Amino acid sequence: MRNILITGGAGFIGSHAVAHFLTHYSDYTIINLDKLSYAASIENMATFASHPRYIFVKGDISDSALIDKLFVDYDISGVIHFAAESHVDNSIHQPDIFVKTNIVGTFTLLEAARKYWKNNTTNRFHHISTDEVYGSLGMDGFFSEDSPYAPNSPYSASKASADHLVRSYFKTYGLNVVITNCSNNYGPHQHKEKLIPTIIRNALNNLPIPIYGNGKNVRDWLFVKDHCLAIDKVFHHAKTGEQFNIGGNQELSNIELATLICKLLNEFRPLAKGKDYCSLLQFVSDRPGHDFRYAINSQKIQQQLGWHALTDFISGLNQTLNFYCALT
């Protein structure tokens, strides 16, 4: 049996990952550490809360005494580190929280792993990061693992700092680490303030759907379950010290995405008198430091580990819409 510490397992991506590893690895016990901040949800854990190989611990990743105790009490042999403050708008207004959680919290976990694992090179620390650390692209090109870091928000800067810390623990101490940088995730259980849930929620409540600036900012969308499959591949098969970009190869501008969701909702849940959900779209002032375009080159993980995004974008959106429509 292996005891795997997953941080942030009550969040969107983390809860999907907990479910994935419990389902696919009968010799794993998952210890989920989450402080249940605004981005987490008890409901996200409902499907596995009573699983016999699942343990939930409420706590903060920057609490060094707690982290040390978890490593000792559960003999942790692997870490998959999701826990992070991740809302860009919030980072603009309260950057100090992002520094504490994303930088200090990552450091605290790395230190515990270094001290407890000592010279063990089998136990692995997998750090989950974002494509936002690379900054912004123009109309052309893609982020690769060799792209220079150029973060433009306190959120992305804090994640870039965490990436560098993780890499330094490999280079300096020989810690068995891997890093993955993903594009924008979507799917069931995403926090309501994120773009796709906001579009759906406002539409279903007949409220204006806010679109920043001119709506032409572009994102690459990755279905959350495809992301979990990629994490599985990297955690188990990547070479120590490697870094992989994970993208869905599905680029859309924000206005294209919102329009597509509105058209699907016209079929899912038609409005009275033939009203079009697109009439709710409303352009609002752009946010500071709004990166124009993110796009991921995933060739490295495809070629080295055989991972490919499996979920067609419309299929993924339909699953997402079904989830949110059932809540409203």
C-alpha cells in the first residue's frame, strides 16, 4: 500500500484527481489535505467521502507543524500538489494571500518531503501549475516547456515562484519532483466564479453575462478528466525533474466560447418566447493585466508518455451543462 498526499482535493481539479486515483489504484490510500477555502466544496468530495481508502484532513499547506505530522503519521510516499489560490481577479485585490498559499505553502510541503524522504528517490513530489506562468501570447505561437517565464498577475507570479522552488529542490537536493503546467480546465464541479460556470449561471438566471474587454482574449480549454489522465501518466512514468505542458488543443476567444454556450443552452433549456441567451452577453471593462492569449504545445507529453486529450470539446461542454443545469 502507498499513502499519497493530495493537497487541495476538495477543489475542482483536485477532487476529480482524488476520484481518479481511488478508482484506478487499489493499493493507494489518499490523504486529502484542504483548508476548505472559497474555492473548495464539501459537495465535491461526496462521491468518495466514505471510501475505505480515503482520509480527509482539514488544514493549511503553510502550517509546517501539520505538514510534518501528516508525513510522519501516514508515512507519505507521494505528493500531488493542487492546493493554490487560483482566481486572478482575487489576486489583484489580495495578493498577500496568494504569496502565502502558493509560495510559502509549496515551500512548506517541499521541506517536509525533503526531510522525511531523506535520500529516497522513489517517492515523488508532483507540482500542478498553470500555463499562465509563461505570460501572454500574440495571435500566433504556442507555449512549450522551454518558453521563458513572464507572469503578468500576482496569481501567475506566485505560481511561477512555486515552480522555481520545486525545480530548485530537484537541482539542489535531488528531490524526485515533476511539474505540469496546464491550460484552462473546464467540467463539472468548477467554482462558480470561473468563466464557464459564470456564463452558464448568469444565463440560467436571465442575468447579464459579463465579457471582459472586447471578448477576443483566447484560451486553450482542457476537460478536467483528460487532465487527470495526464497527471496519472506524469506521476507514474515521467523521469525525475521533468516538466510537461498539458493542453486541450481547443482554442476559443471568450466571446466565441460564450456564444457557443448560449447556443447550446438555447437547445438545453429554451427561454420563453424564443428569446436567445446571446442577448444576455454584455461587454464590461477589461481587468488589469489581462493576458491576450494562452495556447499549449503538448507534443512532449504526447510523444514521451503517450497522453492525448480524449474528450471532444462539445461533448465536454454538454457534460458540463448537464451538471450545472441540474443544479438550477
